[in-house]
Amino acid sequence: MNERIIPWQPTVIAGPKQAMLVTPETAKMMLKKAKRPLFVIGPLVTGDPIMKLTMDISEHWDLPIVTTGDAYKTFGDRGIKTTRYGVVEIVNLLKDPDWKGIKGEGQHDLVMFIGCIYYIASQGLSTLKHFAPHLKTLTICKFFHSNADASFPNMNDDEWLKYLEKMKSD
Amino acid sequence: MIIVAPKDFKEDFWKSKDIKISIGDIVQDEVSGESGEPVEMGPTPKPHVTDLREWDMKLMERYEPFYAPFCDMCCLCTYGKCDLTAGKKGACGIDIKAQQARMVLLACCIGAAAHSAHARHLLEHLIEKKGNDFPIDLGMNIDIEAPIIRTLIGKAPKTLGDLREAMDYMEEQNLHLLSACHTGQEGSSVDFESKALHAGLMDNLGKEIGDIAQIVALDMPKGDENAPLVEMGMGTVDRDKPIVLCIGHNVSSGAGVIDYVEEEGLEDNVEVCGICCAAIDITRYNQHAKVIGPISKQLKFIRSGVADVIVVDEQCIRTDVLEEAKNNQAKVIATTDKMCLGLPNLTDEDADKIVAQLINNQIEGALILNSDKVGEVATKVAMQIADDRGMLKLLPDMDEIQELAKECTECGWCTRVCPNSIPIMEAVMGASEGDFSKMEALYDNDVCYTCGRCEQECERDIPIMSMMAKIGENKLKEQRFNMRAGRGPIQDVEIRKVGAPIVLGDIPGVIAFVGCTNYPEGAQDVAKMAKEFLERNYIVVTSGCGAMTIGEYRDEEGNTLYEKYSGDFDAKGLVNVGSCVSNAHIPGACIKIANIFAKKPLEGNFEEISDYILNRVGACGVAWGAYSQKAAAIATGVNRWGIPVVLGPHGTKYRRLYLGRTDKEETWQLNDMRTGNVVNGEPAPEHLLYAAENREEATVEIAKLCIRPNDTSKGRQLKLNHYIDLHKKYFGTIPEDVYKFVRVQKDIPITYKKDVMDILEEKGWEPRAIPQEPSIRDFKEEPKKKANGK
Ligand code: SF4
Ligand code: SF4
Ligand code: SF4
């Protein structure tokens, strides 16, 4: 089996439905298609270059940011205002088709994740896989997340940085 | 227990409300409160599976179950495997939600069974030793002993034999609950949840039975706030002596070893030590025993080969302990029906014969179901093999470690299979160059809890666990800590003193650190959280592996938190109640607040008590490293009593949380039982079962989860002050949701007045009524009016 698409922690494999492996190009297609995308950033994003890249990506695609864990502070310290939720709280809201979304404009239709602790993210993605047919999930960590709808493969840092660089433009 | 024969009937017997007539005996429901006055039996004595369902539904209206399926499939019957992904149902008709809830119920039943079978074994063992009529006497300061039994069974147990009634009830309930997991029984996720909550409650009951039995019969500390400090850590064991290690939870076999060592006057010749709750309970029995530490120490210590004899009883023990022991020629004695390990049952064999067979390697180990014999055999074997084992070289030396590490191909699979993805590959690579610092960093604070998954994955068979054990050997001197011996229940006099400050909010909260060691980033996080709340005047309660973990931390001055803080159940108290079964005293203390402070009768009165706790007792459980089914049952049980719990990130793998929705304002309305008004409430507590991603998030959440609708303005100020402080510390800002918790201006903490006022203005805040008797239960009659309701 292709090592790049065995879930990073192999035992999170949950069943027959597996994420689609995506390149930055496909990920960008998803963002382009989305009407109300959301960017969820976890506490593993602690410094540059990743932080800068996530900020650039969010700016380019005009993505509202939700921070989980204590990432709110990491970003706040850099002057970036985000909305803070526990990862289980934001997933709980995202699974409700009637939730009005971060801006009160309506439920999101695409949620892109980066930097959440792998196994709790995997559990949250599982919730959304089962209970949120109204949205798609995309993960751009350097780890393959089988519970997402679409995920980057397992990668080393160099390759990952290149992937993220590509996400900054159309 | 009071069973009144017909000739003794009181005059008003025939008027009493709840006359239970069963074949064979007539029981008058006469029970006593603190004053000794008879009190009326409440509506739900010995509640059956469905009797508290209405309460569960009320809880779940607010705290809807949140499911995170751990597996998309079901493989419970031969129709399966069934794929339940995204709306598909199994061949039996079950959907993914109900399946998750079923798995939660199953976990809670297993947990409740583990605690309660342990309790049953202890109870029968102790009745055999001490007699049926051995009194349950917890000393001068505890009159309301057994608050859980009183509430659920409807009477106070007076003797060991009386505990059997509660045990019988619990076992029957657990049987019904387990049966609901069978294919084609329950089909509704919320009903599975209601059953899981019942299983959790039964778990709490079983634990109380077990701990009360052992406290009274083995004369363990009875709510003693000055329980002694006991030595803890791998460095406290004298390696030159024969060593008996007890692992597990059931004190009887460890007590057997201690008794034998004392009877033979061998205290100075043999070391008796323990890992996990067995360690806590043997030190409650005898303070000369030593605590190695929590369950995270297990493989490290076994691999080190220091223990000559390993006595295993039940729960949380490595199931490959025999194989591990064989590798270093230690002997294993299994002592309970829960874990026999394929060993020959030599219970009826002569002790010296067993000793001979073990030391001559005729048998790999022995199953001995008699604690006295366990004590004799374990001690004699340890004394006879210790010298020879001392000559064995069990661990590689540092040069060898370096050579072994050079085999590493940098495949990375060790890190990938690690539950916490810790950088173990980098540590191995470092060791290959003679730099052991990375490995040491993972050894410290159990960042690596030696689960062994990496080692078995390694394509070059690098013995990573033995390397870890060797690293630990070099750090023995540092591994000397202490812990206050488990004190058991909270005294009535303490409850009288702190009841009002807790309910009114002057003591900002009671926080209980319990559970296992599946810590996401090492053990220190728990001690750091405990320290944070101790410094802020909270009452910190702990038990089990949590209590040991807290003891393993030293502050800047080199003190453990047990050295620094008293064992009082009071502000700034650090209260170690004891082992896993002692957890029962934590909801027990909350129940006693309702009873002693608020004079709520307990007997048969579960709903009223839980409603009181949910709305007025600012308690919060934290199970940061919860991994076991027991922890699932403990948390679910205390949730039913109205106590919120915060789990670590691994807690999401339990598949279910109970989360509140602050955006759904209608779910927070409260019935004010005093005025008959429906009032707008607040998200307090916001969640019932929460999982945080890291310590920082958890700390802020814990402070918030101590807020209760009943707080006075002074109490609310205090609680908000801590919440805002911690939010600033860990998130950098004043929390935006603070306006939700301000009912009137007087609730605003002075220090943050301006900031909070700004937020109130921005949010268009308006003052609202403070309920006098907040409740989520229905009014007995129709409410008078709707005030402030939207
Ligand atoms: S119990 Fe139901 S879902 Fe599970 S395998 Fe059997 S038929 Fe399938
Ligand atoms: S033994 Fe330690 S490093 Fe290895 S998988 Fe377990 S926790 Fe991770
Ligand atoms: S699994 Fe073994 S070979 Fe692979 S990186 Fe880890 S230690 Fe090296």
C-alpha cells in the first residue's frame, strides 16, 4: 500500500470510507468552489514558517479562522484576531445544519483543518464524516487523515512547506 | 439496616408511604438523617434501569450527546461486519449514533463490573475474616457515611453484611444493562445513554461499597486530613533487598504480603512496593509499603528487573506481565479470578511446595486465590531468589544502547504507532550518537508511558523499552517523591465548614483530578493544573493514578504539592481520597453538601440531590489521562450526579461527550423552585463531559465549569475573576462570553470592571433575575408566571 495514504497514526483507520488524497491544486479547487469556507487552526501551529503560511493562506482565500487549544493566543500575540473554540465545540457546531456559522451568515460548506492534535482531529473528522453531510472536510497537515473527505498525504517538512506555499495563490 | 419484624411495628407503620412487601420479609422504610430522626423515603429507592430516565432526558436536552465514532463498523454479531458510515444501518437496524452509545454503555458496564466485582470480592473476603456483623464505623467525624448507598438504597449500612444488599442491587442492575447491549435490544441512542448513565451510577455505588468495606475492616484512614506522607518513586526502593511488587487494584493480596512480612518480623529485610491503586491501598493499610508510582511506570519498572516477585491482582495490569517477568527471571503470582494468566491453581497446595516449584523453575508462576498464602509464598520466593537475580545483567549498558540504536533505519514507524506521536525515533537516533538527552527527556514525567507499541513495531528489533528502563536506572536518585496516604471520605464537620462557601461561591470550586495516565504530553500537566487551582484557593481532590502523578512533581523550592498544601477539604487543600474505588467519596462529598448543608434528605431522593449538585455545587472532575472503561464509568456516573468532567484529548476516543450549546438560549432556562418563575439561566456548567486539546485549554475550561446558577454575587465575582485571569493567561484576552455569566452588575469582578462593562455594552447586556432555588426539574405544579423568558 502506498505509504503516503496509510493514516499517519495507522490505527485511526475506521472503515471502508477513506479520504481522497489531494494535491494543493485539488485543494484549491475545493476552496474555489466553496461558498462559505472556514479555516480551523490547532495548537500545533506555533511559529514560522507555518504560522506565516497559514496567515497568508487565510488572507488569500478570505477564510475566517477558528483557533482551537491555545492557538488563539499564538495568533492573538501576532495581532491576528481569530474566533476561539475547543476543537470539540467547533465540530459540534459544524455538525448542526442549522448553525449560522462564524459570521452568522449560514453554516459552512467546507472546513479546512491544520495543526490540531492528530488523534483528536481524527475523531472530530469522524464526527463530521458521519453527521455533517452538508459540508466537506479538507486537511492540510503533513499527515494523511483518513477520516477527512480530502487530505494531503504523509509528507516530510520540505515537501509540506512546498504544498503550503502553493496554497497561497490561485 | 432496619428490618422491623411485625411485632415491632411503630404505631404509624401502616401510614408510612413506601411499605415494601416482598416474599419473606416486611421492611419498614425507616431511615435516619444526621439527627437520628426518621426521614421519609424519596421517590426512587433502588432505582431500576428506567426509573431515572426522565432525569437523564433532562440532562441530555441541555447536554446533547456528541458522538465521534472511533470505528465506522460494527462486528458484534455474525451478520457483520456492518458498515455504519454516513447514514447506513447495520443488518440489525442499528445506526451509527446508537452503535456509539451502545459501545459507551458497554464500556460503562465493563467499568462498573470491574469496580464492583472487585468490591464484591473484597466484601466477601472481609466478611470471612471479620464477620458479617463487623460494624461500619467511620469514626467520630463521619455520621453520614455511605452517602451514595443512602441515596440509592434508601438506608445506611450498619455492618459489613448490610453492604450485601447494595451489592446485590448493583449486580442485578448491571446485568440488565449489559443485556441491553445484545443485538436487537435497545435501538435509541438516548436510551442507550440513559442506560450508560445508570451503569455509571452503579459504578459509583460499587466503588463506595468496596472502599467502605476496606476502610472499616482493614482500618485504613477514616477521613483523616493528616494522613501521613508516604514515600514514592523508583528511587525509594532499596534494591539490595528482596523486592515484592504488587500491581493492580485489589488490596487483599498486598495486605497478605504485608501481614506475612510483619508477622515474621521481616520489615527490614524485604521491600514491599506497589504500582497503580494497589500501591495506594497497601499504603493506606500500612505506611511502610512503598509506592513506585502510577500505571505509566509499569513496563519501565518490570523491565528494570528490580522486582523479584510480581504479585498481580486485577485491573490495568499488563496482560503480558508473565512474558516480561520470564525475560528477567522474576516470578509472577496471580491472585484473583480476573487474571489467572494460564497459571496452575495452587491455592490448596502447601506454601513451601509452591515456593520450591517456583524457585526450581518447575512452574512459570502460580495462581493462588488465598491472600495469606500469597503473602507467604511471595515473601519466601523473593527472599530465596533475590541474591541470584542480583547477579543477572538485565539491561543493556550505555555502550550497548548506543550500538543497538545504530541499527535504526529511520523508518519513523515507532513515532507513527506511538499514541502521542512522540519523537521516539529522534531519541533513538540521538542515542546512536551517544546523545541520550532526548531519550531522557521522554523518560522524565512519563512523556513516554512505556506502552511498548514502538518497540514491537521496530523493524530492527531495537529494545526501546529496555533502553528506557536503563535511562531510568541512571536517574534513580531523582526519583524520590511522596504522596499523602489516601484518607478516604470527607468528614461531616468539614462539609459543615465548607458547605456554605462552596454553594454560595466563596470557595471558587472543588476540582477533582482522577483517572489514569494516558497523558497527551506527560504527567506534569496534571500537577501543573492542580498547582494552579491550589494557588487560587480551590479545593483540589485527587485519587488513584492522578494522586500519584501529582506527587511526582516538585515546585521551584523542591517541595511536592503534598508537602506544600494540607490534606484538609478546604480552600487550598490537596485531598487524596485514595484509590480508584475511593473516587466514590468525591460525588459523596457533593451529596453530603446537599444533605448536611442544605438538609436535603438522601434516601431514595436521587433526582433532587443531583439537581442540587448540578445547580449549586461548583465541582468539576478532570480525568486528564483517562483511558480505561472504569474511567468511562466513573465520569458517566458523576455526570449523572450533575458534576461536569473534563477529559484529555484521548477522551474523545470514548466516542461520546455531553456538550452544551451556548447559542441555544432556551436550553439554559431554569425553574426557580422558590418563586415558581421560569428564569433565563446561563451556561453553567456549560458542558457535562468535555475533552480539551491541551492543558491550557483545559485549565480555562475547568475554571468556567465551576460556575453555578446559585452563586451569590460575591461568589460569582470570585469565580469570574479566576475565569478571566486564566483566560488572559492562556488565551491573552478577556473572554468574550463573560457577559453570559453576569446576571447583575454586582457579579462583575472589580479588577476587570471596565473591560467587562465594555463587553456588556457591546453585547447589549441587560440584567436578569438571580434564581433563588435554580432547578432543571419540573415544577410540582404549573409555574406562576414567566419572567424574563424569551
Ligand atoms: S450487531 Fe447489528 S450492526 Fe453489529 S454486526 Fe450485528 S447486525 Fe451488524
Ligand atoms: S512506549 Fe513510549 S514512545 Fe513507545 S509508543 Fe509507547 S508512549 Fe510512545
Ligand atoms: S521503528 Fe526502529 S528502525 Fe524505525 S525509526 Fe524507530 S527505532 Fe528506528
